Amino acid sequence: MEAAVHPRSALRVLIADDEPHFVELVKALLAEEERIELVGIARDGMEAVELARAHEPDVIVMDISMPVVDGIEATRQIHKRDPDARILILTGSSTSADTDRSQTAGVALFLTKDRLDSHLVASILDLGAR
């Protein structure tokens, strides 16, 4: 199998989610878009912080509920090092508490997982253009 060839200007994306089936779904959606290059997958919030530092992605797709460090705390840590980091929070919950905590941490966009199929790629491309 040949590796996908991405244009030089492809958006570099990091996925941070601990649910393997969900990660596979996100990977499949991103693979259909040639303007996006997947640069890493983090299985917990601490790994997301480390991979963000190592790969400097253009956009980070981050789950809220993850082991070790949750997505909101990981976002805070990433923003402390890189205030311009563009992080899209994905969650199964849309409570106002989650939304408020996400915004306080510096999340650029909040997307519920039930809207993933119809909004994820467009949301990533939008964030990458900012």
C-alpha cells in the first residue's frame, strides 16, 4: 500500500482521544481530505501535550474525557507553551460547564461527536485558515 501524498501546504493535524474506534473514524474522515495530514495520535492528555510539542500541528482535535490528563487541562498546558495553538474539542457532552471550561482553557472550537461526520473536516480547515 502506498502512503498518501499530501500537498506541501497540508494542514498538520494531531488527534487526541483514548477511544480506538473513535480514533479510527476520525482517521478515516481525515484521510478523505488531501489538504489534511495526520501527524500523530495521542491516547491521553499528557501524550497530547508531548506530541503537540514534538510535532507542532496546525490543528489539534482533542477529546475532553481522557486518562492521565483530561483534554481541557491538556489544552491549558499546550496554550501555556503555544498561545496560538488551535484546538478543536470533541466531546459526547454539550453541557454548559464543559463549554465554559473549554473556552477558559483556550479552545478555538467546540464540536459534539454527534456532528462529527458533517462538520469535522470543514471545522479543521476553518481553524487552519485562521
